Amino acid sequence: MYLTQISLVNFRSHKTLNLSFTPGIMCLLGNNGQGKTNVVEALYFLANQESHRVSSNQPLINKESDKTKISGNFDVSNNTIQLEIELTKSNGSTTWVNKNPVRSKEALGLIQVVISAPEDLEILKGDPGQRRLFIDQIATTLSPRVAGLRPDYERVLKQRNSLLKSASMLSGKAQQNTIATLDVWNEKLIQLAAELILIRLQTLDQLIPVANELYQQIAPNNFLNFQYQPSWTGELIKPEGAWLVDQLTLALKSCAEEEIRRGVTLVGPHRDEILFQLNDLPVKGYASHGETWSIALSLKLAILTLIEADINNQSSPILVLDDVFAELDEQRRAQLMDIALGVEQTIITAAAEVDLPKNLLAKIYRFEDGGATSD
Ligand SMILES: Nc1ncnc2c1ncn2[C@@H]1O[C@H](COP(=O)(O)OP(=O)(O)OP(=O)(O)O)[C@@H](O)[C@H]1O
Ligand SMILES: [Mg+2]
């Protein structure tokens, strides 16, 4: 698939911007702060109904406006798909597919964009919540049927937490009565928790060997793996449904008193850690900047590979490489270009021409004074 046209109205720094794209390599070139990443962020938003940089939509709306509109035309296996999204300051959002208004969920998965960007470093260096979110998002990308699992788990968790909070503020009979109502939530929580952990493990089992292979192409004799660390003490000895249900039941029992005292759920996938390891050392806190960057890139390229391998996908995702080349040496740039040339469309951003691979045959947009012109 490829983007043929993108139009932005009051999106971040762009009051109005219209760009035409072709298959192959597209390059957005320009000084810092000229709005290159803003364009690929808008593209990512069209595909995923969310930004890859921020969790709230407010920063996406130009500071002098109260709404923004993003429109994109795509070619997907010779069919045209038009996606439009309008976001308002009051958190409203409307989505159209081929001019028809749809619920935002219905537009998910029509377009696939894999983006590698400096923000990815946070997956490896940031707090465990970033890694959990990353894996849960990949799980949904690879099997959209699990999209509801994390929201369902979070809903039950919220209910259970509010009961625990009430119980923590009560005593005697009133507290006992509140605790008694926990049972039904425990059962739901454990069921969904086990499912979510299983999906994460399956996703990691698919992703990490492919990422490891890609990483070894860049850095031979290195080994990338992971450890899933559950929120209860102990390891995941038998990662299957019934065993997980038993473990979660035991763990919840053993921390029941502390949960009531603290008024919060202490066991479950919302507190698990996914430890990425390079040569058996944790990436976080041990890997060098260049290694961390290359691991992040390998993870993203692994997602691309898995989407391409899926027989339900007739068309390769759009690959976005935002500020990636500046971090790589000449050999790694050449290797990455081989991959970039293998997909229908790759969009590259860079601040300077020297940051690009040599002999790059690309359509170049130059970003200057808030606008963009093509060569
Ligand atoms: N809501 C907004 N309203 C107006 N301007 C905004 C808004 N959000 C971001 N900007 C501006 O957009 C610019 C950043 O754009 P962007 O991140 O696309 O830059 P870039 O060209 O990718 O730069 P770099 O090469 O440094 O990555 C900044 O100058 C920022 O102030
Ligand atoms: Mg940028």
C-alpha cells in the first residue's frame, strides 16, 4: 500500500499543507522544527487513530485553532481508500472512510504504517508501562480480534480498584460487606489477566526471534531475547491458561490483606515487566546508545516483517523512518535501504542531506518556512 496524497488543516505547525506522494522512497528534508515529523505523525494518526508521540489529541491541533483535519488518499492493491479525521479541542473526533462517516474503530487496520522514530528509545529505556503498551499494540496489529482485551481488563481493574479503595476506608461489618463483593470481580480479573498475559507471550514469541535475526544482520554474534516477569514472585514456568489462572488466584489470595490496606490491585498484567535482553544483560541500564537504537529499529522492522508474512495482508505496510539514518553508520544505512526498497513505499525524514544514504533515489520534499516544496 502507499500514500498518494495527504492534506493537513491546522495540524500542529501546519495551517494548510497538501503533499502528493508516489510509491518508492519519499524523503522529507529540512531543518529542525520545520514540520517533517508532524506530517508522518498525521499519517500514523490516519492509520491508528492515535499519535505515536503523545497520548492526548490536544497538542495535534494548531495552537491558533480549535480543530484540525487530516485527509489521506491511499492505494491499497489498486483500490483507492480515502481516510479523513477531524479532531476538536473538546476531544471530539469524527472519521470518514471514502466520505462515509464511520466509528473510529472501523477505520483501524485499513492502512498499516510502521514507524521507526527517536520516540522508540523510550520503549527500551522508559518505564515498564511503555513496554506493556508496545507489546499490547503489536498484539492488536497482528491479530485485531484481541483489540478489546486490554480495554476489558482495564475496565475490570478499575472497578476492582474502586471497591478496594472503598474497603480501605471502611472497617468492621461495612468493610466485610464490601470485601464480599470483590469475589465476582476477582474471577473476571483473573480470566482476563490470564488471556492478556498469554497474548503477550505469543506476541513476544513471534516478534523476538525475527527481531533477533534482524539485529544479527546489523551486529553479528549478538543475541536478543526477553524475559516476561510476572507481578507475582516466581517465573512463568508453564505459560498456559489454566496454570496462569492458578498462579493469579494464589497471588491474589496472598496479597489480599495488603490490597485492602493500600486500596489497589497489586497483581496482574498491569504490573508485569517485559525485560528485553542483549547477550543476557538487560537492555535498559546496560546497552549502549547505538545498541539501544539498533534494537529499537530491529523491533520495528520485525513488526513490518510479521505483517508482511501474514497471509491476510495482500499489501506491505508503509514504512516510515523518522530521523533514523543520522544514527547509523554507512553499512547499517545500506542494510536498512535494502529493507526500505523492499516495501511499496518508505517515507524518510532527515534534517540534512548528509544524514541520508548515498545515491538515494527518492522524491524529495524540502521543508522550509513552515511549508514544503518538491524538487
Ligand atoms: N499544536 C501546535 N501548534 C503550533 N505549532 C506546533 C504545534 N505542535 C507542534 N508545533 C511546532 O511544530 C514544530 C515541530 O515540528 P516537527 O516535530 O515536525 O519538526 P521536524 O521538522 O520533524 O524537526 P526535527 O528535524 O527536529 O525532528 C515545532 O516548531 C513546534 O513548536
Ligand atoms: Mg522530526
